[in-house]
Amino acid sequence: MEKNRRVRKNSLELTLQRLQKLYDEDHISPGSLLCLAVKPRWNTLLGSNNECGIAANFTGIPHLPTDRAENIRFLNLIGKSLFEIADRGIRSADLQERSMGIAALNALSQRYLVSSSIRERGFLAQCWITGDKLVHRYPTISRLVTKNDVVAVIGYGNEVRSLHGRCRELHVTDVRPQETFETVIFDKTIKYGPQAINVHSERENEQVLNEADVVFIEASTLVNGTFEGLMRWTRKARLVGLYGLGGSLIPDVFFENGIDFITSFRISDPVRFSDDMINDHDMNDSIRAAQTQFMFMQPLAETRGTPIKKMLRKAADT
């Protein structure tokens, strides 16, 4: 039986509106932009009230080069309200500007990415302390699937490896060439890996999603504008979720429009984040090592038979 997944357009605009409402109700003034860092793969920013935000920027993809001469245009953003940067960015067709807008949304969401705030708004939430050995050994994303599931992942992220061996089939699509993820194995013959992960091009998104029981959509799809279209192909899936650093947004609008869960991160150590955004090459590793991980989920999400069910029920009772 297909789920009724009605996807509105402009999920990011609706999330910005929801954030503005929360800030107004709580009489909170948003910060202004103090510092912006453009890195390979990531845009990161700091606000004047310790707001921290991050989003993918696609600069690490060979066919999307950056022009250093254009970077001067971003100096004009310093000192502007994070709401203004978010509003301007998420409406832009330029990938860099759109990424910065989502990073600003990410930063504005941070104060509401705590379990108590999420639960007050009627959703399930659970967090894990930095360095939790159980999470490293058995990542949260792998707790959402069963041995019988066909799993589709849009965007080849670090979490893909943790799904290997925990489902019946694992399919991954990505905008990057398949050779990006290929391993050449020399034994008695020449073999090619990964062997237990089926890697597809983005042209196969519709077919892969239509056949999946569980779908994980990387948050970078919010930047390149493909998220809304991808959601239309997930109607048969039991669970559909958003994952990745750039998905650290308040979940309300996404839950209303068909997303069942979001894996998220709260920047609980802004000082460490500030140092990492300037000096660390891979923000993915630094945030996972130093910040707080969360799982947000709709109460009616179909988690029966999965390892996450008991944990989330316990979270709801605490």
C-alpha cells in the first residue's frame, strides 16, 4: 500500500517561515554573520550569537569548479542578519549562494535542535554524547533497516558503509562518476568493488527509489534543488529520511511533507567548530567526533521490527 506523501514546493522557504515564527514567539533576536568559510565540499559560517551552520557546496566535484575572483562578492554578507542571508540564499539559483542560505538556516535551527524542544512539538528525539562507542560501532542510520529491506541511498556519504550487511539489497546513487567509488582488487584475477553495494548514476534515481523499502536522502539534495523531485519517487517506501550535516534543520516542515526521520547534529561546542571550520580539511569527520548527534522521528513512522523502535520508545518516556 502506497503512503500518501504530499510534497509541497519550497520546503526550505517553509522552514524559514517556521523558524521566524519560533524566534518571534520566544522573543529572540537572530545573530548576524561574523565569519564565513568556503571549503572543499562545505560552506560553514558563524553568527554573532554563537550560531554555527554548515552545508554542502559541491565545489569538490570536478565539473563544478570555483572561481576565486568571484569570492569577493561574499564579503558583502558579513554583518548581515542570518535570516536575511537564509532568505536570499535559498531563493538563489547559484549553488554557492544557495549553500550559504542553507548553512544560515542550519545555524538558525541550532537552538531548537535539542530533545526537549523537539519533543515539545510532538516528535520523537534521541541524542548521543560525543564519542559514544555504541554509535561508532553501530551507527544510528543502520538501526533503521531490517535484513529483509531493499535500501536506497541518494548521495554516497560516510554512513553507507554502516548499512552494508544489514539489509537485503543496498543501492546508492550519486552525481559523481561511479569510478569515484571504485576499488580495483588484484587477486588471482582483477575484480572491482564495492561488491556488496550497488552504485548507480543519478539517471537511475527514479528506478532505484521506486523499488526501495527504506530511503536515505543526503541533505546536499537541498542545495542542488533535487530534493522535492526525489520525494515524488518514494511513495512505496516504508521509511524515508534525510541524512547528512546540512540536514541539521528543524524537522517540522519535512515531517509534514513525507519525511519520517532526520539524522541531525547540534553544534554543542562552537569554539571547536570555529577552529575546525578554518583548519580542518574534512568537516564531516570533525563534527562527528566533536559535536552532538541526534535522531528525530515522526511518532507514526513505520519502525516495527527495526532496532530503532525500542530505543525511540524509551526516549519518548524519558
